Amino acid sequence: MAGAAVLGLCRFAQKVKTPTGFLSYATHGNVVGQTEPKQPSLVGRHFLTLKDFSKREVQHLLWVAADLKTRFQTRNEKYNPLVGKAGALYFQKRSTRTRMSSETGFALLGGHPLFLTDNDIHLGVNESMHDSAKVISRFVDVFLARVFNHSDLVEFSKHATIPIINGLSELYHPLQTLADLQTLQEHYGRLKGLTVAWVGDGNNIIHSIMMGAPKMGMNLKIATPKDYTLESAVVDDCKELIKEHGTELYITTDPMEACEKADVIVTDTWISMGQEEEKQARVKAFQGYQVTKKMTSVASPDWCFLHCLPRKPEEVDDEVFYSDKSLVWDEAENRKWTVMAVMLTLLKDHALKTPKPKF
Ligand code: CP
Ligand code: NVA
């Protein structure tokens, strides 16, 4: 009777049986258990940087990713909420993980993915961003783009009438950070209080971690060579987040200092896509930044290693990269569940079935 009373109050409410057997109430597609507040709706939003998403929204995306992973992987469910939807996946640069996770993930949800490169469409070459955004918005329901210039994504999203997803720009790679957070949550059973050490370039990967990790209660220790530091605007934004969420940020040029007592050691290529001509200078400047066993020896005893991939041995040696402390394969797989969570939640509210992970 009490349940019926609750149902009576919620226009779109539907009683659902959860995997743990208790009953909760789905409203607008989200689990609203008697104690769980309604989850945020992200429908219609752009996903260009985690800077635009609150702690609660990032947690919601991670919860949806965990829910999708359980439904598809553990329960072998058929779940096709995106039947009838089309998604364009546009790449100006190479990609294995982002392309494959988004294309297979969109199809798994029942949608129709279109993979496009800049050899395929006019965008930015023969047609303005404005005009392309208007036209593409008439054909597909969501647009994921990997671009050289973040400013192109911003411009495109201003004129598009569909959600735009950043599939990597020179400034940010927010999809990667979501997968990293999911991997760490699964490994440690929490995120709050973890300390992440970055050893390497002040690039798009660490910029995105800086926009996401503090919101989850994580501390950051960042070591970059002096001529390859972080974007100062990103550092300023991160300092604000650190203050707001009561965590810590430490920036240095000494990798050993960054790794000291860290739970997570993260690195990436020294030469990002588009920087190939700088290879010689970069390899020279990054000497001493290869992640090695020596660096891990000063980390927390329960340390782990992350790398967005693709990896080259110069930035991390085989002993660390292939060790049982390395979570890189789970991290790569989680690109799929997290991009699915993003694509789905920007298009539809989603009925969560699995209990909320502990953050
Ligand atoms: N980590 C990542 O984005 O990999 P890809 O370049 O293969 O997409
Ligand atoms: N920093 C790298 C990440 C690749 C996934 C790049 O931008 O090329």
C-alpha cells in the first residue's frame, strides 16, 4: 500500500525489482528508491569537458556505466534504449579505443553508429562549422568528435541542436577520465581519498583528470618537465575545484616527489597526436620521466598503474606496464561502458537497476 501511495505521486513512476530483490521506484528513468534521491537528467547536454559537470553528475555517469556493465556483461541482458537513434562518430585523428568503444557501444544500445573521418565529410574544410553543425543536427541524434582544436568543438556545439561529445581534443579527453575513474572505483571500492600521481606531459589526459578527480575527493600530484607544463587556465580551474572539494594539488618537476605515497601512478605518451615534429626535442626533455619500478617503490604499498594507451616503452617500462599492478586492460575496456553511459544519458534518462557504487 505504501508503495502504491508513492507510485500515485509519481506520474511516470514504475515499480521495478532490483537485482538485490528489494523494490524501488523508477521515475523519469532513474531509480528512486525510498532513500535514493532522484538522479540528475543530462539529456540534451554537451559533453566537452568534465569542468561542466558537477560531482553528482559525474557520479551519475559512473553509476550508469556500472549499471550498463552489469546488465550487458554479467546478466547478458538485451537492452536497446537507442533503437531508432543515429550517432555520428567523427575522427580527425587516429583512434582504436575511442572509435571501437563508441561504435560497438552505440550499436549495443540499439542505435545506428556512423564512423566518419575528415576524408568523408566537409566539416571545417569545405563548409563552415556553423553550416555543418546545422546540417548534421538534422541527420543524427548525437555527434562524437575527435579534433585537433578544442575551439572547433566549442564552435560546433554552439550551433548544433544535438548533444556533442568530445572524443579527444588537444586540451581535454573527458571520456578517458571517466573510464579511469570507473577502473579505480572497481579496484579500490571507492575514489574518495585516493592520491593520483601524474608523471609526464602537461597534456589533454592530465587536464581532464584535473577536472574530474578533485570532484570525486581525490588528491593530485603532478610532475611535468619544466617546458611541458600544464595549461595555466586549467591549473586555475583545478585550484578552484580543489578548494571546493577539500582535496590537494601538488605540482612539481620531480617524478619521485610526485610518486611518493601515491595510490595511482598515471602517464601517457610524450608525443601526442599532432606533435610528431617535436619528437626529438620532447624525447630529450622527458629523460628521467619514464615510469619505472624505482618510482613505484616510493608509492603507497597498494599502488596501481594507469595509462590511457596507446603506450610506448619510453614513458613506462615493461616491468611496470605488464605488472599485476597495472590496470590498463580494465581501463581500456571501461572506455566502452563509460562512453555508452555518456551517449545514453545525453539522449535519454536511464532506469538504473544496480545499486549505486561507493564513491
Ligand atoms: N585512449 C584513447 O583515447 O585511445 P585511442 O586513441 O585508441 O582512441
Ligand atoms: N595525449 C594523447 C592521448 C591519446 C589517447 C594524444 O592526444 O595523442
